[in-house]
Amino acid sequence: MYPGEVSKEALDWKAVQGQHITAVQRNILVLGSGGREHALAWKLAQGEGNKVYIAPGNAGTAEVGTNVNIKVSDFEGIKKFCLDHEIGLVVVGPEQPLVDGIVDFFKEDARLQKIRIIGPDKRGAQLEGSKAYAKEFMARNGIPTARCLTVNKTADGAAFLKSLKAPYVLKADGLAAGKGVLILDSLDEAMSELDNMLGGKFGDASATVVIEEFLSGIECSVFVLTDGEHYVLLPEAKDYKRIGDGDKGLNTGGMGAVSPVPFCTPDFLQKVEERIVKPTLNGLKQEKIDYKGFIFLGLMNCGGDPYVIEYNVRMGDPETEAVMTRIEGDFADMLYACADGCLDQVYYAKSEKTALTVMLVSGGYPEVYQKGKVMTGLDQLRDCVAFHAGTAFDAEGRVITAGGRVIAVTAQGSNIMEAREKAYENVVKIKFEGENHRHDIGLDLSPLTSHL
Ligand code: AMP
Ligand code: GLY
């Protein structure tokens, strides 16, 4: 079904699902503790009868559900909680538990098998867990991506590096907390960084390195929800990765997001579906990877043609904080349908509004920063949602900072400028020592300001 279309079957499906998802199965556990998980829990909590738990959560998730003090790596603790609380659906936020096999853990346990879980198994999660695997998968399935070579020894990479033009892209094969990609201006730097990476710059994650051709274009994030057979394209978004205005300075987890993205035209999205989404899902099927969950396509738009920069096996952060506000209806129904293999029949509509998210971060982030700063102004916010990322309560019950990315303010408008205005009106009301944010989220995308 094409996004936004509401079929009669979808409405019938809702009636049937309403019967088969009992009150008990409406207990949902979201794993993770960031802005993405707050946005997921916020959206899920809006559905009738849904009771949402978040493990471990943050000060914001406590407002939309019940926080549970269990780490995402504690599979036995998660199992006990799911059984004790009759959880019907588990939504895995971050990639690490997926790469570590949490879905396999559920599938292999006689008592957990009946619980629906959103995310790929360990093999599917390799699309994000190993860049070399992802590149081989794309090559096998004819999916457009940058030319590359995977190496374990510096000498093996020299000739390929010399064959490329500057800048040079080096990627640690494994998960490196979002830091494993280096983009270097000169061949000498690239050679010496290749040596450093293979020598353990990112630990085991860079024992293998993918050398890639540099793609120039504009990036965007396209989100697919698939049940292995069918798929839905969720609202796309643009992320702002650098710490400073004008996309200057160090790379971060993401400083803001906008959805929809003006350059993701229907024509571009159709190319994404035909050239990337369908071949990816066919490839997964052919390789007998049973994939029920999110596929986040990090794409480069090169002159109107999409290329895959990376696959992620989860939703993006902060993109989710914008995307969730544009999904209409009960998102839990979509996830139940995903787990049950009937995504083709689910009700799905998205708002035509523009959502814009600004991330407030701790002073010093993405390098060294302090935690424990008291936050004020949250009670002053109007016409927006503030999704908590790194926040906690102190002993007196006050909200304090507890991470680099602290809180994401999302507002909607009928265009980017309106959404920007509302978001920033609220951003300036939130105060904590060292607070920092970008001032230019969305400016590059609006026809009125893109020349600035
Ligand atoms: P990744 O962790 O793969 O998303 O890479 C981090 C960032 O590096 C991406 O968001 C891009 O901005 C950039 N990047 C990665 N691969 C390439 C490439 N082949 N060409 C240009 N930029 C890239
Ligand atoms: N915003 C990019 C990511 O979640 O990886």
C-alpha cells in the first residue's frame, strides 16, 4: 500500500486486530533511554489501551509510561520482566542489543516465543553491525552504493586508495559508537589513518576497514518498516550531524531533524523504492533472513539518484523525534501488524505538516561534558513536544542533565519556517548550565533561506 493511502481492508484489519490483541497483549516494552525511545513511547502511549514500559528510560519517558530499571544488555532481566508483566510487544530502540542477538534470544526461548518483538535477528542486524557485510550484501543485490574495498592490512588498501580522488572515506567495519567513519583530505593522511585504524584506533571494530569512494550530494534518512514480505515507507527526514551552525565542527549523534524533506520528491522516493527498498527486501528473503523491523537507509542524493551510505537496523535519533509526530493513528497497530506479517493491510497515514526538531546538548559535547545540571523552563513550553534524551531525576525530583544530547524540541508547522519559529520559541525557554544548540536547523531546506 502506498504511504498515506487508507484502504477499506485496513479498516477491516483494524476491526479484526482489535479482537485478537487482547488487553494483556497491549503491554508494550520499549528498550532504550534516548530521545528516540521517548518519541516511540510517546507515540505508542497515545493508542487506546496501550500500556507502555521503558527500560531503562529517562525523565521524559516516565511521563508517558513506566520506567523499568533494566539495562538493554541484560537479556535475562528483560525476560523476567516480560514474563512477570505479560508483555505482548517489545520494541528495540538501539542497535547494540539487536547486533548482540536479542531477537534470537526471544525466538529460542520457549516462553518468550509468543511475545512479538520488533527488530531483526543477529544475521539481519549485520547490515548495521558490519559495514563490510552491508557492502557485500549491496553488491550481491545490485543496490547503488559507493565503490569500495575491504581490507585487513594497510598494504592491501594502498593501490585502491591511490585509484580514488580526494576526499577519502575510511570506515571501521564494526560498531564504533557512531565515530568509526573518517573523511580525509589527502592521500598521506588517508594512508596513515588506515594504518591507525587497522592498528586498533577503534578497538576490534576497526580490525577490518572499508575504504570507500566519496559521494557528493545531499544526505537524507529514509525509514522502512517491514514484516519480511510487505513494507511501509515511514516519513523521511534530514538529520543535522555536525555540532556547529552551517554544518561546521565535529560530528555528533545528530543536532536536529526536519521531516518531510523537500528534495525527497515523489520521483526520488520512487527511485528509492525501486532501486533500494525492493532489492534490499528481496535480498533478505533470498538469504533467508527473517526481518521484521525497521530499516533506516542513510542515503546520498547525488543529482537526483539515491545511493546507500549505510544501513541501520533501527530508527534514527533525532529523526524519530520528528517522524513520530507525523504518523497518524495507532503506531502499535502497525507494529503488531509488522510482527504478524500483515503490514500490507494496516492503517497508515502521515500528516502533511512539517516537523522540525532541535536538539539541546551539554556544553562541550561531543567531547567532554558535565552532567547533573538542573534544567528549568520545561513547564513554559507551548505547542511543541520536548523529547528527553540524556535526562534523569535528582534526589529532589528535579530534572537534571545526564548525557551529551539532552532534550529534543519538536514543533510542527505548515511549512519549514513556521515549524522553525515554533520550535525555537520553545528552545530558548529551556535553560541549563552550558546549554548549546544549533540555530540553523531547516534553514538550508526552506526556499526562502536556502541561499543564506
Ligand atoms: P556513517 O556512519 O556510515 O553514516 O557515516 C557517517 C557520515 O560520513 C555520513 O553521514 C556521511 O556524512 C559521511 N559519509 C559516509 N560515507 C560516505 C561516502 N561514501 N561519501 C561521502 N560521505 C560519506
Ligand atoms: N541520526 C543518525 C542515526 O541515528 O544514526
